[in-house]
Amino acid sequence: MTDDEALREALLEINHLRAREAAALREANALLRGVQRMNTAPSPGTALVELLHSVAATMRCECVAVVRNVNGDAHFHPTVGETMGRVLKGAGAQLTDKSRLVLDLALTTWWSATVGPYRSLVVVPIAMSGADAAILCLSGVPGAFTKADILLLTRLSELAAQALATHDLAARNALLAAVIDRAPIALTISDATRPDGPLIYVNDAYCAMTGYGRDEVIGRHCPFLSAEPAGSAEMTRLRQTITTGEVGRFEFASHHRDGSLFDTDVTVFPVEVAPGRRYLVASQIDTTERRGAERERDQTRHRMVAALSEASEGFLILDAQGLVVLANPPWRELYSGAPCGWTEGRAFVDIWADRLVVAGVPRAEAAARAGCRLEAMRGGRRDHQETLPDGRVVLLSETSFGGSQSVSIATDVTRLEHSKRELALRAAAIEAAQDGIAIIDEDGRFVYMNSAHLEMFGYAAHEVIGHSWMMLYADPDTERLRSTILPNLSRGGYWRGELIGRHKTGRKVDQELSLTRLSGSGMVCLTRDIGMRKRQEAENLRLREQLNAAQRQEAIGVIAAGVAHDFNNVIAAISGSATLLAEDDALAERERAHAGRILKASDRARNLVGRLLDFGKRRDRPERIDAAEVLAEASDLIAASVTGGLEVHLELPDEAVPVTIDATDFLQIVLNFVINARDAMGGAQGNITVELIAEATPETFGEVVIGNVRPGPYAALSVGDGGMGISPENFRSIFEPYVSSKGEGGTGLGLAVVAELTREAGGLIAIRSKVGRGTRITLFLPRTGELVARSTPWRASAREPDLTLDGRIILVIDDDQLAGEVTTAALERMGAEAALCCDPEDALEAVREDPEAWDALVTDYEMPGLDGRALAHAAHALRGDLPCVCVTGRRDVRQADSPFAAVLTKPVNPRDLAAALVAAVIRKERVLQ
């Protein structure tokens, strides 16, 4: 190496050493200036600011700041140098997480010119536990900082960490000092390491409370204000608390600076700063007013408890937690039963649940009910009644106050409720009385009137209350009241008699009146409507007459049943004989025609007997008939119902007149009308008109007395006479049972039967009549549609092959010999061999002798000794397959519940009897096959 090269290397090394020495000197000077400014700062809180000024001078920059990362934002405080913003949004991490050199801030995306007019920066994190902070230098010139500045700033950040910690601590201490000094509660600090425990600090509130200044109390023994004796319980407890180092609360009486007393609540707690350095902190509150209020409250409460204890009502007071504050003796007596009683401080729900459990309520249900009771008490004012287990009635008035507090007042109203109940019962009895009751004051005005009295005269209460009681009477009766009745009432205090009152509508009220004078307060009036009683008596008489009529009708029905049975036997003999004559080819045609008329009359007689048995019973709906045809066939019978000089003129339309009614019922109505017309004529000569009208309007034929007019066409049957006539007031009464205008010659049942038959057919009856000028009575029947062919009486004809009884041996049993002979002759005419027995016992003996000899039995039902049913059962016991046919005059014998193969009603058609026997015999033979 040449000398020049060695010289150059030596010079370079010297320059490098000089640069290092200059950097070291700069760093040392910067640290020295920083330490000096921190040490010369006026307070620990300003040391950080002094350090920042030293850094600004060392770095030759416009602004130096401490930056913190607060929730991602960069917060700058404190700052020195030129003015800059306090917050840079979103740049907390970029400026605090690591050392950073930015040559031109304009090229970054996170810097904002609103912070300051700077172009370059250098930032170094501050190494401080728990702090996310850095020291930041800013310059308005781009590229103002180098990497050497980062190294220098890193060394200065160590001083910044110390200054920042001191700054934060000073800030906290200043805050705590300000809080303690300005706290509204008196605070004292004494040195607990010294025996006398002198005060080393008191705040402003303490000075204001006691009247002393700080210089007057600092260094003195802390209890110097206490008015408590040294040996008192509170002072003894205070010494124990200080010795054990615990927290304690005490109540003391203390002296003001002027010597007056005041009450305080003192809370004492120890504070140990370092080993061997202990302090005693005490907070004090002036409780003079509060304790005075508490004493006043306690005195008031004692007075209230004493007063409530003497009250007759029960009082219960609960606090906001539902605890018992007060339960006076009457309450405890009314609501006894809880095992622990109503001890103050106990929960209401527990006491109430215990009472319910003692009464037998399950614990869970008792707790739920107790909770509901408490909520109801807290729900606002409510008044209600309760009935205690011993029967006493308690009126409870409950209300809430002060939020959730509540009070309940219980009053024993048992006697009051009994009195109210008795008064209510009396008032109800008076109001419900059937007799009218009124109270009249001394001036003669109504003050009360019960419903019966009001209803009797037709007034409402407001129309009579306050008005004179004379308003209910007309002038003549008022005069009698004033002249006779009231003087007698004044003398005797009581009057009773009959008087005519005046209804609101003006009609008379026949009344029985009772007046009773009340001492000095008017009178009581009792009244009864005699007219109502008389009407009731008349109604009772009418009901008794109806009952008698019903009993007579029942008796007639019983007699009719017996007569009908015997009459059916007679009709059976007549119709059977007529049938035999009609079948006799040897007779002339004229005689056979007479036999046919006998058969037709027998058929109608049989139906009439059936109606006699069915009187008052509901029957099946009849078939439709042609009224014109029925009247035409019965014209001879109608004409035969009148005698003497009377003539019947029958007027029939040419067209059919379809109506729905039984033909026999229709003929019975016509005959009743004609016979009544005949009787109304009284044997005089004249004409009776019977007219059938195909379509008529009921309103044009007089007053409708039976039935109600319905929409639709009607056919009319009108019967007119020139007799004595009927007065309009008797139009309806002639249709009532047992009402007759014929005297002893009438039964009063004919038109009653007509009325029933008309109602069953849905028809009407109208009457037009004048006394002395005759009567026209008209039957209206609803017209119907298509006609159903009517069955005609059976006429003799050649025996049909399938009804032959040739060779059959039949036993006939009938207690009426004439009817039995006719039946036997009819069977023999049909080829059978018939034997007649009038005694059922003889017939049973004949079957017993030879059960197989008989092909069938024909028996009556009602017979002496043994009826038809018993006879058939006995015959079947001898021979189970013996056919038995019943021929009876009764209508209540049914085949379904009898031992008979068939049941026929007298008078029986020989063809029907033969058909029944043939069917029974054939049925038996098929079974045997």
C-alpha cells in the first residue's frame, strides 16, 4: 500500500470517528437537555411537556407530540410546537405499533392534512407497560428526517416513558385530590402509625360541617370533636375496629366549633400505602336532621300504633317488600290462625299461607293464593267483603301508597249485615207480596208503593210517589174517604172495608182496603183486588165444570165401549144376514136391492160405532173423497132424518168436489147439521137446504167460529133452516160439550163431535143467523188435488176359486149366538163345515177331545170367563199349528202381539173372513210340508 492510500484510509477513519462522536455528542446533549428540563419542571404533570420541548429543539422540527391508539384512532396529547389536530381517524396502529420514518406524508392514504400542514414524520413507540403510545416528530419539509433521527428518538423515548408515567400518575392524583377535596361528604385522614393518630388531611366538606379551618385541625387527635364519653359502647367499638384494621360504621354526637351539638354517621376504614405506613380514613355525614326526623317518625309511629291499638277496626300495614309493619290487636283477632302470628317484619305471604294451610289448603295452593292476595292489595283501592270461618262478616278497605306499600282496614260488619239482610228480606217480602202495599206520609202523599199496588192501578212509581193518595179514587169515593173513613181511622187507628178505586185508564178497581195509622208519620195502606178474586172464583167454577164434563165424557167413553161391542154384534148379525140374502139367487132383484141398502147402512153403522170408540183420540189422516159423490149416495139417509112436513133440498154441483176427510165423518157432520136444523124448526112445515159449493170464500158466509182461515181454496157444505135462530153471543158456546139449547131432549155432544171432526180435517165452520129468522151453518174443507178411489161396500158375487173353503171343518166361538149363527151360515155358504160354540170353555173342550179334527178356529175376543186371546193360547197348547182367526168388535186388538193368524173387525165381510181362513190354512199346510 502506498503512502497516499494509507493517508486516505486514515482520513476516512478519522471522518467516520468524528461523525460517530458528533452523533454521540448530539444524543448525549439531547438526553442531558431532556433530563434537565424534566428535573426543572414546576410539577410532575408538566415534566412530559418539558421533555417534548427538548425533543423539538434536538430534532429541529415544527411539532412534537405523544400519540396514543384509542380504539383504532390516533389521539395526540400532549403536543408542543405548532398547532395540530387532536385526532387522526383510523391511524392509531400506523403510528404506535412500530418505529416509522415517512419522508412525504402526501404519498400516504392514512394521513389527513386536517391534523396539520406537515410533509414528513418520524415516530418511535414508547416502551411503557400497558400503554399503546409513541413519540412523534413532524416537519413541514419533505425528507426532513433520517434513520439517524430514529435512533436518537429511540433513546429519547426512554425518557418519554418515564415522563409519560409520571404525567399519568400526576393526572390521576390530581383527579383524586380534586374529588376528595370537593366531595360533599366530610373526609379525614389520620396517621395510624402514631399513637395519637393525628389528622394529616381534611377536605372542604369537613371544614364546612364542623366550622373549623384546616390549620385548626391538622395535627390534632381525630376524636377531639366527639361528644361521646370515652367509655361509651360506640367509642369502645371504634377502638376495637382500629386495632383489628376492619371497616366499621358508627353513630356519634359531635361538637361544632361554636359548641353546639350535631349527630354524625362515621365510616372508618384503614389504608396501608406501604409496610409500616398505615392511615385511617373516615367519612362523616351530618345526620342531625335525619335523626330528628327519625325520632319524630318513631314518636308519630308510637302515637299511631297506640291509637290504632285502641281502634275497633283492624289495621294491617305492609311495606314495599310485603313485610308486616303494623298489625293491631283487632286485626290479629280477626285473622288469627297463623302459627307464628302477625309478627312485625314477617312476610305477609308467609303468614297468610300458614293460615290457609292450618285451614286445610295444600301448601302450594296456599302460597299461590297468598301471593295473589298481596298483588290485589297493591293494585290500588278496593273495597270488598269476606266471610270468616266462624261466620263473621268483615268489610275490607284496601289501598296502596308510596309505590308498593299497602294498608288494609278490616271492620266487623256482622251485625250490620244481619240487619241489612233482615231489612232486605222484609223489603223483598213487601215488594213480592201479592197484595198492594203503600206508605203515605203525614201530608197524605205516597212515599212508597210496591209492585202489586202499582200494577193494580196501572201506574209507574214516578207517577205516584210524592202525589196525594186521593188520586186513586173518584170524587164520590174521595168524599167518603174524607167524611167517614179518615175520621174513623183517626179515632181507632185502623180501618178496613171495601172501596172502588180508579185505574190509570179510568176503569174501576174493586178493592178491599186496609188502613193503619203510624204514630206521627202517616199511615200504611194494604189493598187487594176483589175483582181478581171474583174472577178467580169464576175461573175455579169453570174448571170444576170442565172437570165434571171430562169425568162425564170419560164415563160415556167407558159406557160407549161396552155398548159399541154389543152393537157391533148386532150389526154383524144384520150385515151377515143381508149378505146371505144378497147372495141368494132365488130372491127377486128388488129384494136383493133392499139387502144391498141394508149392507150399505150396516157399513155406515160400523164406521159410526168406530167413531164412537175413537172419540177424543188422534186418528190417521183420512183419504181424499169426492164430497158430491158421498152426498149423492147418502141422499136417502139424509132425507130419512127429517119427518113431518119438512123437506130436504139437496143441491150438488155437476163437478167433483175433492176434499180430505173420512167419508163417515163427513156424513156424520151433515146429519148433525140437518138434525139440528130439523129441531130448530120445532115441527113446523118448511124446507131445509143442503148445498154443496165447489169453491167458496169463508168470509162471505158469516162469522167463523171453529178453526182459522188459511190461504187456499175451500169447498163449502151449507145447511140452512127457517127456525128460531141463534143469538151472536151463543155462536161459539153451542160447540162446547154438554151445552144444548134443546133442554132435556139434547145431550150437548152432537156439535161438540162436529167441532172435533172439523178441526181434525183442517176445516172451518161459519154461522150466519138472526133470532126468529133462521140459521145457516156452513162447513168449509180445504180443496185437494187428485182423488183416490173410494172403497165401496162389498157386494155379493160368485165365490172366487181361491177363496173356497170346501171340506174345511171350522169351529166358531162367539158369546152372541145371533152373530155366531150369521158367521156360521156365511162359512157354510162358502163350502165349509162350521160348528158354533157360545161358551169358550165348551169350544176348548171340543179341541181337547180331538185336536186334529179342526182345520181352524174363528173366535170373538171379549167373552165371559175366557177371552179370545186366552182361548187361542190354550188351543195352541193342545195343537201348536191350529190356525186361529179373531173376529171382534174392538179396535185395539193387534195381530202383531197376539196368537191370531188374522184379526178382523165386526161386522166382518164374509169375503175377508174367507180370505183370512184360506191364508191361515194354506200357511199351516206349507209349514207342514
